[in-house]
Amino acid sequence: MGSKVGTEKISREDGYLYYIGKDGFVWASPMKHNKKGRKKKVGGEKISKEKGFMYYIGKDGFVYKAKMKHA
């Protein structure tokens, strides 16, 4: 559905939520059931965001973007 944006592969850990922050880097934030986890920057690659696109990390670990319908 989306097109691949990043070239860096992100390895995931259980108990973390992954997202692209305002600074353009991939961050991992602990979920509610992960009591010992801390928020941390995961990737070293900076993603330049465009307006009207949603950015996410696919199952293969790369960053993708998809056009939003009503943006």
C-alpha cells in the first residue's frame, strides 16, 4: 500500500511502540505493560516528512509512507 522511504532496517522489541517523531527519527516508547522500559531513539536515519502522508514502520522493519485520503 505504501512506498518505502527509509533504507535503515529497524529491529523491534516486544513491549515497545515505534513511531517517527517530529525530529524525523524513529523512536521507541514503552507500552503500558512494559514497566521497566524507557523512551529511546532507535534509528540513526532522518526521515523528511511531507504533508498529507502517514509514516509507519512495516513488518519488515523499514519506514513506509502512505497518502492519507482526506488530508
